[in-house]
Amino acid sequence: MPATVTHSFRIAFWRMYLPAAVYAQVLFAGGMWLTFYVLAKARGIDMDLGMVVSYALGAAAVAGLLVPAFLIYVAVLKVTVSPDGLTCSNGFGKLTTATWGSITGVKRLIVPGFPYLLVSTSATRLKLWLPLFLGRMDEFVAKIEEYAGSDHVMYQHLWRYADDR
């Protein structure tokens, strides 16, 4: 039996890291400044330079700790397209394969900075999370058209994300 031709696509690291870093910094800043405010009021003191330095060091640590996490993320959770179907992660990070015939619907998930398509399939009750910020997106869309066809529900949602269409 001949081997199936597969094409792998990865999320561009910076496209994933930068929005995540912004979200992390917003959450970190809110939490830290609220903590500093409560501690300063409890002690009856004003916020001081030590708190500002602590915040700056913590913010740098958060940004730095995200780098290895997202390097692993983009290396492990790749999207694969073949004549048989699509493989990408579900909401829990497990790589799942759906044949073209088992894909029943596609819905856009709107999270600022992280555009995804949620792909419904009869193969599993969990939706596949297809990132719309893959490197080589034009090639990805072309492979979907080649393998699934231009009338497939996946291609109907993806063609607008290809630059050369």
C-alpha cells in the first residue's frame, strides 16, 4: 500500500507569542497592581520604588517564561493535510484526524489576536481548533482545495484567508 502524502503546517511563533504576551501582561499588571495597592493600604504606606521594580522584574519573567512554552506549542501542535483528511488539535491539545467526509461544519471563533475555526466532525464530539494564523497559509488553503474540493465547507471558510485568491 503506497504511503499517503501529507503536508504539515505550523503556527508562526511570533504570531502566537505576541498576542499571548499582551494578554499575559494585562493580567499580570492588573493582579500585581491590585496586590500592591492592597498591601500598601494595609500597611498604611504609599507604593514605593521597590514595588515598581518588583513589577518590572515580574513582567519580564512572565514574558520570558512564555517563550519556551510557545516554542513547544508551535512545534508539537501542527496542522496536517492529506488526501485522507485534516489533522489538528482539539480544545484539549490532542491531535485528532478527521476525514474530509466526516467534517460537518465550520464556525469562526472570535478571540482577539487568536483567530480560529472550530471544525465539527462526526468522528468526535470535540471540535477541532484550526488556527487561522498558520505559516504558509496560502499553501494550506490550496491543499484544502486540492484534497477536499472547492465546494467543501472547509474551503468555503478558508479561501478568504489566502492572499493570492
